[in-house]
Amino acid sequence: MTLRVERDGASGVAVVTLDREHRHNAIDLATAAELTSVWRGFRYDDAVRAVVLTGAGRAAFCTGIDRATAVPQPGSPYSVDDPLAAIGPKAAGLWKPVVAAVNGMACGGAFYLLGEAEFLIASDTATFFDPHTSYGMVSAYEAVYMAQRMPFGEAARMSLMGTAERLSARRAYEIGLVSELAAPAELAGAALRAARTLAGFPTEAVQGTVRALWSAKQAALQQALAQAPALIALGNLPPDRQAALFSGRRTTPEPRVR
């Protein structure tokens, strides 16, 4: 198993941990399937009233799709198979609140998960970046999710600057992407504290409020995501050219943290 799920029956909180620390919690096909299954399972588990989502270790929350994962694609530019499309709680129809606890790096495909959490709490050592453009790839889904959570200029800068820059936890807090900062050792406690508060309220009212919040943004979100497959098919470099860029990443300058 590549996920660790811990339930606290007394508080009504479940903690979902991406458990691939040796791969910076990158998501392979098995992890993607487990995430979808876990979110759907929580829909039927009345004992779970709120969720904390985090990553194992302190180096990374999640670094997106595992580069070792092979994803065959159809020949048509109008059909792109995205293995991360269903990894978020909202994609699975879960309207119980999810608090993301971000420890270390969060980049690329991590935004599928962060884009569908209710709010983010981050360690003060966390960083956020989107490497797609550096490796000849279109940031489509990731950019759409972040454009809904950040001021447009900040989302555009992060999506376009690739690996050249990283957004610090402090800057993420200043622009509203992150709602609370904590020392690394205190991150789990801060996230659990918020989740336990939510789980302690009448669950019908909490889930109704979550649904109302998302109804305010979902029409625009769905329209934007519908364009993503074609943009990716048209703009991505061929896989061999992406791989060549990726293999040379260690020769690039250290990213600027702002």
C-alpha cells in the first residue's frame, strides 16, 4: 500500500498520508487508484467527519506523478489519459472537509490534491512550485487549480517560471494560498486541531457548507478543466524530449525562493 490511513473514532478525523517518502511521495498508478478508493470509501463511512491529508516525512508533501510511471496515450489529440484526474476528494464526490498539511515540497501534480482541499496549513519550511514548463510540458490542470486559489498574477508566475523559482511558505501565506503556518514539528498538531473542530460540528451543516463553497467555483472550474486535454496534447514536447530535459535538471541553477 502506498497510502497510510489512520482513523480516530473518538474525534471523527481520518488522517491520509501519502506514504512514498523514498520517492518524495510522488504518485504512481497504484497510489492514484488508492486515493480514489479512499475518498469514495469515506463517503460511506459516517464515523469519518473530517480528513487531514499529508505526506510522509518532512522533505515533500507530494511531487506530482512519479516520473517512472508509464502512461500510454491514445493517438488522438482530443483524448488524453490523465492518471491524476480522479485523485482529489471532490473528483470522488466527497463533501466532507479536507485539511491539507503541507510539509516540504509541493509541486506539479500535488496541486490536484491541494486544489480540492478546503484549506491548507503548511510548515514554515514548505515550498510550492510547478516544474512543467521547464520540462516542455503544459501546466493545464495544475494552473487551473492554482488560479482558483491564488491571485492570478501569482498563479501565472508560479506556473510559468517552472523550476527557476519556488514560492516560500511565508509568501504562500501572504497571498492566501496557505491559511496557517506552523513549525515542522507542530504541523500535524495544527492540522488535527482544525480537523477535530470541524468533525465536532453537526456534519450535515459542515458538508452543506463545503458544498455551497464549491458551488461558487465549480462551474468555472469544470469549464476550464475541459480545455486541459487538448492544451496538453498540443503543447507538450514528445516524451523523449521531455526525458532529455528532465535528465539534465541537476545542471540547472538553484531555484530562487521568494
